[in-house]
Amino acid sequence: MNQPRALVEALAAAASRFSPDERKEKLRLLDELAECPIPQPDLLLRFHETLCFLQAYPDDRAVLARVDRALEGFQARVEGLGVAARRELHDSGVAGTTLDYPFGFPMTRRLASRFPQDVEVAWRKFEGAEQIDEALSFLVAHAEDDALSEGGFGWRKWLAVAKGGRRLSDLQVLMELVEQAQLPEATRDWLFESLELPIQWKLRGASRTRAKLPWPRPFFHRDGVKRAGFSFVREVTRQLPSIRRAPLALAQTLIESARSALATRLRELHAFSHPNPDDVLIAEPGRGLHIALIGLLPKFRLPLEGYYAFYVLKNGVPVSYGGGWQLFGSLELGLNIFESFRQGESAFIFSQVLRVYRQMLGMRTVVMDPYQLGRDNPEALRSGAFYFYHRLGFRPRDRAVLRLSERELAKIARNPSYRSPLPVLRRLAEAEMYLTLPGGSREPEKRLRASQVSALVTQHIAREFAGDRRAAVRQATTRVARALGVRGWRTWPEDERRAFERLSLVAALIPDLERWPPDERRALAGVLRAKGGRSEGPYTRLLDADARLKRSLRALVGGPR
């Protein structure tokens, strides 16, 4: 083994071990590697991932200082590679490399605005000539259309002409055209995304390498990482010192950090594309963790469920993200621990994320979707996600999956080196897993689901209004406003009016709404209005507390179709 490889592999092996001797070894290896060229791209990437881990999980200030210096100079290492070697780091998210991904409109607009010299369409990878022809014909003035029709000079030349001598990139021309069309936001985003433009980004500013936010009081892991020795449920239900609303400047910093953390990993999240800076809540549960819940702008909120994304920093380093959507006390959650940090405190971090959701929204059941376990998700499948959640107390309720899991766990008990083969893991990922907290249902698989209510709305519109959705909304708002005694709802703020209109279609399903007691009608009016409020947390709690609404919807779902 050559010297650079031996040093990098030794550092990677020592990274997640913590003792005085391991600390000294890390310092020695970091000092030697600081002077050691690493010409192999695969080895340089391994070094990078180890440095990222150590930045989040430092032994002490001396280790952290060396890691910070190594990452600060990492772009120079990348730029010192040959062209072929740099090409092997494409899509890695490392400083000094490039990536391309078909980002949606909000992310592309952000990148083009913040990094105008570094972002362009990778036309060599684009395969949608027919789609872009059609899209441009839809967006341009009618008098321009002949240039794009059959026999015209085509969309590539049209883009050059549309620059009009201005120093614009092709992407800037396209973004200008889409924005000036003044389409409804949802239509605009759909149109842009349908083009599947490969957006190329040269990482000379943001990158995974420079993702750390300023962190004046780092937590040092002198006693190692917290992987075991704690009760997961006890942590989830333990009271937090506080959850506070982030000041606007901090909220915007966290949102930008979250967007960059995902974009440099070729990912996007709806909540980070349409975040509400006025609805960012932060908690600091200890061990260098900073957990942010990020709400959606009111017009982009889910129809019935309350939703918050989460974003986790450890010592200022992004280590995890995901989202949770709650309906009547059941929280469905998507979790991702970034790969570089999975040898750290994954279970503890997850417990603290749920702890924040529990204190904020009061859920009593946590649901993990089959995708999180590995269905149509090779990454989760390979990582053995089913067993990760099982160790924390999550259990399947599907009888076939439960029996299979019991057989597999018995095999592991007899032979600790046994690993479930991929076909078995796929079968284990076919059903939800549940964590029942105090007050939670014993039959969470029978919970009321938003999709069931949504199907009832569709059925109601089809049967009662022959598919005329505008007529259905008019009738629903009129009837619900009269029944709930909120005839002045049209004077409410825009977001609250929109929420009332949207949820009226749900409330209008209830046949005896007019006969509800006055206090229950007032409570439902409060729920509908809160959906459009500044923060979605109060709505989620009000909805959870509305037992009459829950009973009524459950009866409708369980009734004749």
C-alpha cells in the first residue's frame, strides 16, 4: 500500500474511535496528510468524507483546527488533479468539482442568481429537444412562433437571438422567459421541471466541503459517540429546554444552508423550495446539535396534514434532513442521515428530531413509510434500514412481514454474523413500521389517512357537480361559511381565505355540519382559518384536538362508497 493510501485508510479507521491514544493518532495522521499529495481521485474523496465526519465529530479543538484547515485547502487539491482525475469526482459535491442535475425551477433560479458565472445548462446531456420546442412556443409572443415551428431556425439559434447582444447565458435567457410569462407558480414549476434540463454547477462557492456554518461553541467527543446506552422512547418524550422561533436572519441562513446541502448532493425537498422564513423553529438538545423545523409557505401547504421539514446541524455541519407530516396525532416521517455521518450518532440524532416534533406537534404515533425501509429505495435497502428502525422500537403490523422478521431475528440470534439477503430485505420493506408513544393507537395501521379524505372529495365533486370543481368550491364555501357562522371570511388575510376555500371542500362532506353544537362549529372554523396562519404548528394541534371532525371523517371513510 502506498503512503497516501495507508495514511488515508488509517485516518478513516480511526475517525469514529475516541480515546487519548486515538486522538494522538488522528493528529499525527492529519499532520502527515497535510504535506502529502493525493493524486488518486477515489482516495481524495475518501479523505474528504473522513474530514467531514471529523468536522462534525471532533475529539478536541486541536483535531478540529487541523480538519478545518484541511477542508479549507481542499479545492486546491482538486484543482491540482489532471482533467481525467477531476472528471471522476463529477457529482461528488466536493469544492472545485462540477455536478449536473435536473433541478426544479425554485432551485435553478436560486443557483442562477447566486452563482451566475458557474451555472449553465449541460446541453451535451440534454435529450428533450421536442419538449423545449413546445415549451418555447407556449412561452414566446405569438409573432415569434414561426421561428420555432417546423422549418424555422430552431430553439438553439433562437436562444442566441433572444440574448439581443446581452451577456447572458442560455439558462439566464430561459429563466427570464419563464419568469416573464407570469404563469401560476405551480404551472410554472411543472413546465420547467418537465423539460428535465441538466443544470451544470461549478462548485467554486458553495459545496459539501464548505458546508459548515459558524459554530462558536463546538461539542467535543472526548468520551466517544452516543450510539447506545439510552432509551429511544424516553429521549423522544423527554422535555426540551425550549423550542424558539428563529429570527429572520437566522431562518434565512438555515434555509440557504439546507438548500445547498441538498443541491450539492443532487437532491431537492419541497419544503426547501417553498420555505416559510416566518415559520422556522429551532432547538438545541445538546451534543452540538442544532435542529431546525422549517414550515411551508401557506399556499404550498399540504391539503389536510400539517407539515414541517427538518434540518440537522452537528457542530455547524449538515448531517441530516427530512420531513414529517401529521394528521390527528400520527406523524409520518422521512429521515435521511447523510452518508458521511452514518458511523456517528444516527440513532441519537433521530431521537432528538422526534423529540422536537413531539414537543412542537404532540404526535402519539410515528409511522415509517415502506420507502424509508427500502421499497424502491436501494440506498435504504443496502443499509438494512428495517433493522435500524427495529432496534429503536419500531414494529411492523402486517402479519406476513411480522412473521418474516421474527424468523430473521431468530437467525441473527443464533448466528450474529448472519445478514438478511436482499430479497428478504425487500419483503421486510413491504409494510409500514410504527413507534407507539404514550397515548398512541394500538392499531396505527387503521388510522385515518389524508389520501382517504382526498378520494372522498374527488368522489363528491364527480357525483354532485359532474366534475365541475369551481362550482364545488363555490357551493362548499357558501354552505360551510353559513354553517360555521363565518360570513365575513372574505375579509380575512389572503392566506387564511385560501385555506378556508380549500378546506371547505372537506368540511362540506359532513352531512350534519349544521347540527353540530355551536362550540364545535366555532372550533372547526378555527381549524380552517389556522391552516393559513403564519405558522402551521397551531393548525396541526387544533386539528388533532378536534375530536368531532375526526369522528365525522372516519365515519365518512368507513361508510358506503
